[in-house]
Amino acid sequence: MIAMLRGVLVQKDFAGVILDVNGVGYRVHMPMTGLDKLPALGDEITLHIHTSVREDALDLFGFRQEADRRLFAKLIGVSGVGPRLGLSILSSMNAQEVVRAVLRGDIGALKSVKGIGKKTAERLILELNDKVTDFDTGSSVIGDSPNGEPSINEMLDDLRSALSNLGYPASKADQTVQAVRGQAAELSFDELLREALKQVRA
């Protein structure tokens, strides 16, 4: 399995690139968010590779950052999401935006991607919620207070919104938020959301 390629960029278009690696040309599919950041033709680049093997094809999907490759692998692990749709997601949203949408239960943001309907968006949220908490998405994911940390009220508002987007009634969402309010000062948003989901499913 090919995990990484380092070579000279000899061609790039809307679908991906061709890398010359020691005289061998590799066709690598890339999301638009990665293509936009590529250097000029003739420069050497390194891509982190996800190899997709089927009976009739072997496709390479490349990413500038290893974290993006890992997120792509998690996306296509969701039922109904194949490599092409996974690539479409990361072409429409950067990794930070995808993780934010999943953690917040933002069905609307995910539905904005061509090919994703409500059911697929819901599956992405439900199946990935516990799997993307290890991604460093930056403080902009849930909003900052003046000292750079998310305020408790912002976290609780986002938590209430996430529960509502996951289909829980407003009364149940409010009840759950109140139940975990005391932990908000000690937990990150994703940890608080996991705790809330335990409460609401109990």
C-alpha cells in the first residue's frame, strides 16, 4: 500500500495531479482545498496517500497534511460515503469545517456538499462524533472568549444546538445541557458533547 509520495509536480488540474517519482508518473486525486495550495509545476512536493483498491481500479488520493488523510479515511468509513464523496466533502469544506460540523451536529453545513442529503449528513454526525475528537481543529471551532478560550455560555449554546440538530426535542436538549452544566468549566466542547450524549441516551 502506498502511504506517501514525494516527487516533482508535472501536471495539475481540477481532478488532481501527476507526480513524477523517480521517473514514474503517479496520478493522484486531490480535494480542491489541497489543489489550491500547490506550488508551481516543476516543484517537489510530498503528499500523504490513501490507497483505494477495487476489483477494476487502484486509485490514489493525496493530501498535503496527514491529518487530512486521516479525516478522509474516517469519512469513507461511514456507510454510504465512498472515496469520491469523501473527496467532494473535503473539496467543499476544509478539515476544520468538517470536524466543526460533525461536533456541532450541523446537518445544514454537511448538506451543502453536493451529493449529501439529510440521511447521509445524519449518519456522518452519528458515526463520526466520537471519532474526530482527536483532531486539532483550532479554537475557532466553537468560538473564543477574550482570553482565547471558549466561554461556558458559548459551549452550552453550541451543545444545545448540537443536540437539537441530532433530532432531540428542545426540552430534552435543555434538560441535558442543565445536567452537564457543572462540567463545562473542566471539559472541552467535544468532551462535554460526549458526556451529554451519554446522558441523553441513558
